[in-house]
Amino acid sequence: MNQDIEVRELRHDDLDAIVAFSLRAWAPVFASVRDVLGDDIFLRLHPDWERSQTDAVRSECMSDERDVFVAVADERPVGFVTVALNAFHERMGVIEMIAVDPIYQRRGIGARLTERAVEHMRERGMDIAVVETGGDPGHAPARALYGEADFTLLPIARYFRLLD
């Protein structure tokens, strides 16, 4: 793990960098989901995934209802995590979004961000931490990360069928 990584709270001037690297990080994930669902369903759900993800990242990061932590390396943001408190249930914290710049992946940054999110939840009185991810091949690294961080997997099946 790279010891030169600082994890700190979000600063407003981090946002453009976070959007840019999160789109690069999630491109293979969206490609995997597209492979699983096929073009017809995928394009119905995500006609312009880059624009919608840009909007979602900006909204999450700027929401007063989210706490955001940023991993910094080489004097720039290289990872982020957003946390919702008392989500779904009282005293339940949820990791809403997490991404690491592909250039900095496989260095333990995702693990550091996950641990910081869990630590923050604990500090704020949460007694359960939750994170969701996909079951497709593109989400395999995320599933491995959460398993290594001692999260318990609850298998859930979601089926899609195009009705047009």
C-alpha cells in the first residue's frame, strides 16, 4: 500500500478531478453491465451514462446529506468515497459512491477509503455499515474489496426484461 496517500474531507476544488477520474474508473463497469444486459436494455437505462454519472457524482459530493472523503496522492485527488448516515434505517451508514483513479488502483486506496468511511460511521454513532455493488464481472474488484473489509454479502437477484 502506498504510504504517501492522504485521506481528507472534500474541498470544493476537488470536484472536477473527482468527476474526471470516476468516469475513467467506471467506464469498464458500465461496459460490463452493457455486456450483461445487452444494448437494448442498457441504452434504455443509460442512454448517456457519462453525463448521468457526472451529474450523480456532482450531486453526491455537493449534498449536505453526504460526507465525502478524498484520497490525495501526488498533490491531486485520486479517490473518493461518499457516506450517508442514518440511511435505510436509523444508525445505518451507507457508502453511496466510491472510485479510485485507474492509474492509482491496486495500491490499497479503495481499502483506505472504505476504512475511513466505516470509521466515520462509527464516530457518528452508526452501528451498521452497508455498501452495494453489482454482481457482473466489472464489479468483481469492488466485491473483493468489500469482502476483504469484512462486509457480509447478501445475495440479491434483480432481473430485467425489455417490454417493447
